[in-house]
Amino acid sequence: MKLGISSAAFYGRMETEEAAEHLKAFDVDTCEVFLQTYSEYTRAFGQVVREKLGPVTVTSVHPKGTQFETDLFGSSVRQRADALQIFERVCIAGEMMGASFYVLHGPASYRHATRISGILRLPDVLPEMQKVAEKHGMEVLWENVSWCACRTPEDVHEILKMFPEQRFVLDVKQAKEMKVDPLEMACAMGDHLAHVHALDWDMEGKLTLPGQGVLDYRALLDLLRSFSYDGAVILEPYSYMTKDEEQVRESLRYLRSFM
């Protein structure tokens, strides 16, 4: 396994390229780059970020998916075409960074639970996205997100029935938001799990850095090893949690101790 951190840890405090340069201050093997806005979805910006990162490799790229991902599955032909163009721009930026994965939230599900089988044109759109990503040396991974369509182990099973080769991102905090045991979600993903976002929470449910909360990371990482998982574990805190950077370093040391 590889240990990493997301540039989203400094979202709102640093611009993306500044956050990328700052990641060199941490003992990590790799990172996830969070792209914040449309002007960053370019080949040139991908090159800038790659240079700023220095020796830190990029495992994945994660755009602000609320800008366009739901439109990928929209009812309008033009809407879908525009969204697919934006998606490919993200893949181009990711290619320049050397990223292997695009992290997909998928359609939002704000008011009513969206069933996987009810996502408009999913059988056509997701394979097209994978073709575009593959053209740029990347793969689309579907992340469990509490406010999107893939939220529960049952959703994962339904996706795999439709797309037996689809792989996933396990986000432990998003599982917690759905009151799902992250280990249960990991078991649903099994050997289709390719990427992990790490965070923790205390007895009251308040989000914390790993090592400050109640999640049994030894048990989680032992479970991942049982699937022969060899991907990255990416610390993905919110920016308000990273103001004390020594605590961030301590959390990274805590995660590495189980890897």
C-alpha cells in the first residue's frame, strides 16, 4: 500500500498549485489532486501541478464534480455532450500529472434516493467515460458518497451486476454519514476496491483525523490486505482540520504504522 494526502486538505486556504507544492512538506508516497474549477481542467495546468509536486506522485484526480457530473447523465443531448467535454478536460489534466484514476461521485441525490437502475442512460454513459479516461491513461473509479447515487453496499452490488469490471473508491467518512460500517462497504467492494479516502470521527460523531477517533484502522487495513489491496490510502481531511499541521503529520504516521 501507498500512503498519501489530498490537496483538498488545503481547499479554500491555498490555490491548487500552491497546495500541490505544499504537499512536499509531508511524508507521503503519493497524493490525490483536487481540481477546484473549470480553468484548472487543462493540459497546461496539469503540467504546472506536476512540476509543483516535485517527487510526490499522483494517484488520482478529483474534480469538483457538482459542476458537471450530474449533467453527464442528463436528458438533453447537448447537456451530456458539454459535460463529457468537461470530463475529458479533467482527464487531460490528470494525464499530465500522471494520475491513474478519476474519482467519480456520480449523479447527486439530494431530495430522494436515486436508484442505480434509475440513472438515465447509465449503461451508455459510464462505458463512454471509461473509454475517454482510458485514452488518457486513466480509469474511472466510483466513490461511495452519502448524497449521491452510490451510497450503500447494496448500491455497489447493483453497479457490479450492471458493470462487472467497475472498480471503486472507499470513502470511510461517507460510509459513516450513511450509518454504514466502512468495513462492510469495503467487503461489498472487495477486490474491485482500487482507492481509499481516510478520515475518522469521535464518539459523538464529530469528524477527526485518523488516530484521534474511533475507527479501527488496524482492522480496516487488515481487511484490505485480505483482498490483496495494494493501492493508495489517501488522507482526505477538510481544510479546517489541517490548521495544526503537526497533527496532520501525526495522523499520517498513525496510518503508516498499520501499512
